[in-house]
Amino acid sequence: MTVVTLPSSRRPRSSPRRRAPEIIEAAARVFAERGFHGATTQDIADVLGIRQASLYYYFPSKEGALELVCLQGVAGFFEVAKAIAAGPGSAADKLARLIKSHLSPLTDRSDFVRVFLNERQHLPAESRRRIGKWSRGLERVFEDVLKEGVRRGELRSNLDTRLAVLGILGMANAVANWYRAEEVAVERIIAEFVRLLRDGVMKRPKPRRR
């Protein structure tokens, strides 16, 4: 995204509430490019072409900006995952939809996702706890789908659902660090991951006796 900076005398006035999404998007971009420790609030202000002091209307500190970006990075993931888990379909179908919902935001929210995954450990303890509950909730949704699949006989009876969830999310989360839209489409990544995971967790039919 190219940000055009207007001279202060020509900058159109807008309400602080209207500018909030733009401010948080700029913070996400700076944190994604420079990391939390490499970024400053002045960097964020420079992207927007505003005074550094103006940022403190939106967040009290650089840590506050990071928490807002992380919240935006995880926003919607949990709610969408819960809806998928509660909806119709087999465990394999639900798993495919969960993978799609997990990776699709890379097309339009990649900075937010990358910051959430890579920079949230720099948050103060209380902020980490607030953010962490969303990650744990998402893990539970994935594991519940796998457990249901095992119980119904759709997935392997010897599947370690906890290890499977950690492996699935670890693989999916890593995409944010190497994904480049010009090199490979998200849709292709989703299709390959779904195929790989289905082959790994599905219950195989018993071979016929001759």
C-alpha cells in the first residue's frame, strides 16, 4: 500500500474516529517491516505524515499500539472458527474450512497477521494474557473438531489430537513469514495444505482380504 503524504496546509480534516483504522494500519505496516524493537512511534507518524504527538490520541504508547495491532490481527479468527466447528459437514470438511479461514486473511491483512504471530511476545504481561486467550480458544476449536472426527470414526483412532493441532497451526502460522502473493496464490497453499492434512488424519479403509 502506498501512502500519499499531503502538506499540512492541504490535508483534509477528518474526525479522529475515522482516522483510527488508518492509524492502526500504519502501525501494523511499520511493526511488520521493522519489528517491535526496531520501530518507533515516529516511524508510524512518518508513514502517515502527521506529528508524532498526534498518535497518542489513539494509543498511549508503542506497547499500546502493538496490542491494538495484535487484536486486529486475531480479530474474527475465533468467531469464524467456532461457526465452522458448529456447522454441518464431516471433520475433514470442517478442517478444510478451518485451514481456509486461517490462511485467507494473508491476502488483505498480512501485516496484522505477521505482527500478531511474531511480535506479541513483546507485549506487557497483562496484554499478553488478553491476546493469548484468543490463541488458546482457536486451538480448542481445532482440537474439538479432530476429537469429534475420531469419535465418529472419520479420523484415525490413534490420532494424537493435541499434537495434531500444534502441528497444523504451526505449519499454517509459518506461512505468514514466507508468503509472497507474486510467487504463489493463497488458494494454492490452502489446497495443498488441506490435501496434506487429510492424508495424515483420515481413517484409511481396511485392505480387502483375498
